[in-house]
Amino acid sequence: MDDAQRATYFLKEVVENNQLWILTDEHGCVMLNTEEEDCVPVWPNQEFAEAWATDGWQECKPEAISLNKWFSRWSHGLADDELAVVVFPSQNEQGLVYYPDELEHDLKQQQSKKKR
């Protein structure tokens, strides 16, 4: 899947399971850097997050975050810290970079589709 296809899959899976996944280490949430942004990588399920935890990231552990917690704390906290979110990076592809409010908007849009 390309970045856009993985982002679409991510949105559907996260809304379906009501959670998304990050990787953490002893310092907290792991970060990625693009040319323009410092980003928090997020994955649609534990298996994809675990698959990323190789090489220098072997000590990292996947952690689930409920959508309610993401909306109430993470979106605003990331925006306040001027951090972006990289959605469902794979080992070969960067993943799509979202600003926290954009990701929240797309997740809420996906939730409203699911309710129909």
C-alpha cells in the first residue's frame, strides 16, 4: 500500500477499534523527524507498531491510546508542542504527515461515516 492507502486503512481501523498505537521507550513516546516536522508516529494496531520496533528501536513497546484520550489530551498537547503526526509509517515508506487538528478532523469524519 502507498501512503494514502495506508492512511485510509489507518482511519478505518482506528475508528473500528476505538484506539491507535504509539511506541514508547524509557523517555516516553518515540519521535520521527521529517525535513520540516518533528512527528509522533502512530499505527492502526499493535502488530504494525511492533513490526517497527527493530534495530535501534528494539527496546520500544507498543502502547494503545483510546480515541477519547487522543481527542481530549493528545491532539491539543501535540499542537501546543508544535508536533505533527506521521500516520502508519512502514519500514519502506515515510507515511502521511498530519497536523494534530487535521488527524482529529479525519478521525471524527470517519466516526460519523461509521454511524451511518
